[in-house]
Amino acid sequence: MINNTNLKYYLSKYLYSQPKQFLFFPLVKLFFVIVYLPDPSIPIVIKLGILPYGLTWSIINWIVYIDYNIWTIYLFILDIIFTQIMYKRINIKTFFICQMYDIWLFADEFNNISILWFTALGIINPYFLIISIISKLPVTYCIPCINYALGPNGAWRFNSFPRLFSYSLILISWILVSIYWIKKYRRKKYAFNLSNYEDDIT
């Protein structure tokens, strides 16, 4: 039976050892970068002087305001760095879940990739989770975004499975990371109280 340590060893050997590190996750993402186009509503709202999401999102995705066509390449390069950081800092099962989610976003929702980065980093530090939520929330009233969401015939676009699934994953990931830190805080508090109780006995 392969435990987490052995699995991580095999991943290091076959997926992330040079020159094989670009043979799995990055290549799949690169395929979607080449084949798929990002959300067409993004350049529309930018031309109208509207920030599509939060200020943090705009800072991380600054290049979209300069050249919309190379934005996905920029995300792909940053994602390689993010992937390496997460591989070294979190357990292998969580890493795989993050990568599957990341690949889904490269296939459907480029605008949410940086949101995933901050959410995943929230496993390391809870402040990143707060940044992720703030980054997703729009800072201006975006009528073009609402019109796009409603669709040409007034049909809510979130009824489509890919979009509904994508936004459900964002919400679920926020909840799971929050639960992780709540449990960690409770364990730490319990250990602290137990230590004080033992000290009082002795």
C-alpha cells in the first residue's frame, strides 16, 4: 500500500524531476491556455472603466488591463510558481485536489484562477483566505456583468452546469478552509486548556 510519503516520493521522481516536471499538470493547463479563450465580459467592463472584481484581483491580474490576449499566458507562468509552492507546503491529497480544481479553472474560468491561489494559500495562513474572499467581491456596480450573467434572453447563465459548478467550488473551498482553521484553533485551545489543567493538578 502506498502511503502519503511514498506517493509524494513518486510524484517528485516522475512528475517534478527535471526535465519531466512539465509533463503532467502544466501541460494540461497549457493546452487549455492555447485552446480556450477567457471570459469575454472582462475586456468589456474594463473598457467601461469598471473593475470586474476586487482591488487585490486587479493587482494580481494587472496585465489584463494592458493586454487581454497575453493574460492567460501570464496566469500560466504564475501558476507554475504557485504549484511548486503548494506542492512543498501542503499534504499530497490536498495538493491533488487543488490541482484538479486548478485544471478545471484553466478549462473554464480563467478569471477565478488567482482566487484559487489565495484560497489554497489560506491553508498555510488564514489571512490569504480573507484576501481570496475580498478579491472575488466586486468593488463597483457592474451593469455589464449583470447583463452578461442574465444572458441575451434573460436566462440566468449560472443555470449552466460549468458555471454553477465553478462557483459552487469556490464557495465550498472557502467553507472547507474555514472549517480547517476552526478545527485547528479548537485543537490548539483544547491542548492549551489541558496543559493548564495538568499544571494546576501538579
